[in-house]
Amino acid sequence: MTATAGSPPSAKKQPELLRPDGSPVRVLVVDDEASLTDLLSMALRYEGWDIRSAGDGTSALRAAREWRPDAVLLDVMLPDMDGLTVLGRLRRDLPDVPVLFLTAKDAVEDRITGLTAGGDDYVTKPFSLEEVVARLRGLLRRAGAAAVRAESVLTVGDLVLDEDSHEVSRDGVDIHLTATEFELLRYLMRNPRRVLSKTQILDRVWSYDFGGQANVVELYISYLRRKIDAGRSPMIHTRRGAGYLIKPGE
């Protein structure tokens, strides 16, 4: 067995790691041993992360290009090409993505080769799931690809949103939102002063492509404006041809 099986990595989960847009971090697991891939994926999903897996280098490179992971867990020995080759090709599309190598080799020269080739860290088999999770968390933090969610309250100017209680207020006045309005406002407030395109909003708030019905974003932006900005200094702004952003009222 190449990893410690059993219960999830820790009885007490560490603080949640999120992407800058508030969505879960993405980790691509690449190993040709299906049972190990399943075990690793289970442990990483327990952390709240979004996981995809690949059993060979070709599939891994395709997934990396299409999915844009925040970190890659990469086995050195793969059936179609070695992990160092995968890493070299991976760096062309994602030059800054952190890579944690998995390998049965434990000689010093093998470690040096992997790190010199551009790998960020190295774990030898057999390993514990706790060690893999801890090292990935460290890589994600150092790379800046994930942010630690310290609290559930988002604040932009005098607008306050509590992610746990789903309460929203502006200048102390409660604002009642539908579930979709709340998700849209939360996405905007997690990205203050950042222009978000209709495509980004559809993908994050509705989680699928409306196909020609992108005007649903315009519709819900208008709903939010009526509730957030009515009679007040505007906070939700349109950048024609680019998207929408939220910033403190002036």
C-alpha cells in the first residue's frame, strides 16, 4: 500500500482554502494506480477542494489546459511518459502552478532531479495522507493561489453580507434578497473593484452555460440595483463590453 488508508486526514479540518473568486481550490491528481488516486481524491475533497484525476500524462495535460488547476499532485512514473516530461509541458501553459511530486524513488539524486526540473516539493511512497495534504496546503498558500477564509462576513463600504446567516444590510438597513440575488451579490462582494464578465458570473452563480440567455445576468443585476442602490449612492457599476463590479458608494 502506498498511502495510509482509513479515516479522513484529520479529525479537525484546517481553515478553508479558497480561490480569489471564492470558489474551492482546484487540485489535479495524476497517478496510474486507481486505488491510490481514489484515496488521495477522497482525502483532498474532505478539505473542501475541487478534485480531478488523470491516469496518464496525456490525460493530465489535457485536463490542466481545460480546467486550470491551482496545484498538481504528480506521480513520477506514468504509463505513457514520465512525470518530469509532463511537468515540462505543463509549465508551458501554467508556468506558476505548484507541483507536488509523488514517487517510489527516494534517492537524493532523484529528489534533486525532480526539484531542478521545476517541481515545488517531493513526497516518497509510502506516505501518509496527512503529509500530502499538509504539503499541498503549504504550496497553495505560498503560491498565493488560495486565500484563507477568516470569517463569514463580507464588507464593501457600508454594505455588509453575512455568508452564514444570509443576512444583508446597507448602512444598517436590512435588505431582503432571493437565493440567486444573494449568490450574485456574494460573488461581487468577494471581488470588490474587480470587473467580472457575464461569462464569469454565469459560471460562478448559475454553474452552467445559459447558451444565449446571458441577459439573465443583466436582469439580476437590475434586481440587485433596485435593492442595494435605490435612493443611495450607487455601488454596482457596469463597464460596457467588459462586465460588472461593486465598489463603495461615493
